[in-house]
Amino acid sequence: MSRETLFLLENAGILVTMNPDREVLDNGWVAAVDGMIIESGKGQAPEVIEGRPREQFERYDATDCVVLPGLVNTHHHLFQTRTRAWGPVADSELFHWLTTLYPVWARLTDQQFYQGALVGFRELMRSGCTTTTDHHYLFPREASAELIDITVEAAREAGIRFHPTRGSMSRSVKDGGLPPDSVVQDEETILADCERVIAKFHDPKPGAMVRIGLAPCSPFSVSPELMRDTARLARKHGIRLHTHLSETRDEDSYCQEIYNQRPVDFLETVEWLDDDVWLAHGIWFNDDEIARLGSAGVSIAHCPTSNMRLGSGFCRVRDLRAAGCPVGLAVDGSASNDSSNLLAELRQALLLHRVKNGAAGMTVKEILEMATLGGAGCLGRDDIGSIEIGKACDLAVYDLSAIGYDGADDPVAALLLCHPEPARSVVVQGKVMEMNP
């Protein structure tokens, strides 16, 4: 019988639990066994915790720190860290940006895909992120067919909780899509590899470090048949579905021209309007579509920096949440954001919505909910996103003595209102991870 792994974070200046009562505890502590939380509270941790002497726990001193549940990133393209700040598309909108970069990405090697993922993971973790997804839809002919495997290997090296989605593109320019032939695959190959990746990596157990999703890229790069077949395959295996939708007006026009439908109508015809789906961006929904998405329980990954960088538009986050859509936050690909700093994304979201709707247009509390519980909702997980008994011990630790927070009155608000400082540490599954410079 293996020995238990015991972990205790103690002396937290402020512990933000995000539990159902949204408790914020001064001088808080969190105890975990084998990566799962067994107890938490305020003041000094008891001498015996659930029958285990305190001195047997590996202890982490969080004096003068704000401790949050680990942040959850709900949309990324990790390979794009290889093409940050790409000069020819510095001032481009989405379609020109894509068609310019596709041939560049087609030349990436397996090692570049691995390095791109590792860089993205480490940058996310430095910002306090403990769980991320990746929408990997690009499979160049000259690269390995097992690129999902490569990113999973990089995630294991980094120590982050990972939700890779096996993406796909099947419609190239010759078929009326945007991508070149060099980065698309036929539908039989795509579906066979989806089956392989699910069998090899998907772990449905609580506290799982790797879970798989399926993610056709977008309405302008796959066929309706592939969308429908992917949905049926995902539901056969009980896994989640992800895609880009309604990111730009160009996409709306494309759907009208090719399918004679708006994007949400297209989503419904291919059997995607359901609560096992989360969508990236969701900018150009009208009132009726927001109501339909909310009624179906579809989740949204809000990507404020990418949306601003490409001039794509403004996501109606409060309306979507009020309608019943879980909303999470996301850095998006590092070639449309040029950063994988999720704490900076929280700040960006807060400020963007205040520009549109005034100083009360978005609150710190709402943003923190989206970055934790909302992200967990997007990924369909009930074992992350808050500090509660039975949930994974994933924590983000921010040092209030950092120069960027000096003089702050409200230390929790300071994480979003002040310039984002790197996390002092993150804890993933009860293990303190080293922060790389």
C-alpha cells in the first residue's frame, strides 16, 4: 500500500475560497491528502487534521500572501507561442491574420510544437494558472501525426493540469475553407485519431491530470458532417466539445453565404447546442441567440485581449451569464494575444467591460468567479475552481510584498487593479511547482 502524500498550506494572509458562501478567510490554511482537499479554515491549523498529525504534512508558509483557487484557462493554441508579434500581421484582422500565418505554422517541427507548449504552460503557471486547455487543430503534413501526444508530454514536464482538445480542419481553400491543403486532414483520419487520443489519454476520475475534448476548428474550416460526427463521437465517450464561434462579422457573413444560416443556427443543425459544449469568443450573438445558448447551458470562453488585438469585437459577458451560460476566461493563442499571462487577462477583462459599461460594468468578484468556477464550468469539472473539501488542491499564491502591490488597501482587488505580478508559487494536486524565470 502506497504512502499518503500530505500537504498543508498555512498562514495565508488572505484565503479566497470561492466556495458556495464565497468565504474570504484571514490567516487561512488548506490541507490535502493525495492531492485532494480534506479540510481548510482560518487561524492556526489544528495539531491533528482528519486523524493525521500536522507535523507529518509537507508545509508551505503563505505568510503575507493572497491565495486563490488555481486559475483556469479555457482556450489556447499553444503552438502559436512560436509566432508571437509576427510582423506581417501586427495590424491584421482575423481572416487575413489566419491566411498569412497558416503557411508559417505549416513549417513548424515536432520540437517546435513541444517547445511552444512548454513555454505556454510555464508562462500560464507563472501567472497563477493551474489548469489549461489547448485547442490544437493544426496538423502539418511534415510534422508528426501525434501532436496531441507531444503537448501532453510537455504538460507532464511542466506539472500543469491539462485539457487538450483534439482539433481538426478538413476544408482547405479548394473546398471553400480558409486553410491551405498543407495543414488539413481528411475526415476519416481525424475521427480515427480522435478515438486513439481518447483511449490513450482521457481520464474521467476526480482529480484527473489529463482529460480530452474534441474540437473542430470553426465553421470555415470543417464540414457540417465532421461537426456532427465529432459531436456523436464525443457523446459516445462522455467528453466535451469545443470550437470557435461568432468571433468576427466575417464569420457571420461566411456562415450566411455558405450555409444560409447564422453561426448559432449552424451550431444547432450539427447537434452542438447542448451543455457539453463550450465556445471560444462568442462576440456577435444577438439577444435571441444568447437566450438559446443560455437555455441549452452552452459555455463561453471569453478572450478579451485577443478580441481587442484583432479588433474582433466585444463579448456580452453579463448577458450570457444572466442567460445561464457558464463563462470562463482565456488567453487565446499567443499569436493573437502575444502572451499567456492569465492574471493579466483578468485585469484586461475587468477594464474592457468598464470601458463599455462604466465603472460598475464589471466587478472584481465577477472576474474572479469567471477565472475559477466559470473556467471549471467550461471544462465540465466539479473538482476544481474552489477551495472546498473533496476538490483538487490547486492553488495560486501571490506575494503581497511584491513591489506592484505595495500600498494597496484591498489586497484581493489589487491582483486585478494593480499591474499583474508573477505568482510566488502555484500548487497543483497538492504539489508546489517551481516557478521558472
